[in-house]
Amino acid sequence: MVITGMTDAPIPWPIAKNRRGRHSLIVYKDLAKAVRRESNQAVAHWWGVDPQTLTKWRRALGVERATEGDEPSAPRLHERAAGGRGTGQGPEQGRRSGALSQDR
């Protein structure tokens, strides 16, 4: 396998040409871990792939339909990426509240 570039997704990832000559992400290390643990929506967003592609990857990796990330109480990928410092607010809410506190 030859790496041919990197994605421009929120989490950049190596791309390689597959046997059919198409470019595809290389599923290894953290991406494989995320496919096994996280919800389809989270992985699709952060790695910039189609949810149908994730379904194929999950089948190939022998992953059950429901993962840890599908559970409502599971820590979200973006919270773990921030070192567990999730505020429970979206980026816009955090910015607005920060701006208001500076004006006072």
C-alpha cells in the first residue's frame, strides 16, 4: 500500500490507492479504534467519510451494530479529544458566554 496524500477532514488521515485504483482512507490505529467504539455520526464527521463506508468497515472489523459511542451516557469523541474538558456547550455557546463575561 502506498500513501498518496492526507484528507482535509477535521482529523487529517492518510489516503492510499486501493486495489481498484480508488483512493481510500487507511483503517489502522486510532481510526480502527474509533470505528469499533464510536457512533457512525461521530466517525463520519471527524474523519470525513460517508456513514455507508463506516458500515462496511464495521462489518470487515466484526463490530456489533451498537457501539460504546451509541450509548447516551458515553463520553463523546470530541470531549475525549479535548482531554475530557467538555463543557457541555457547543463552541458558539462557549464563545458567547466568554464574550459576555469580558464585557462586564
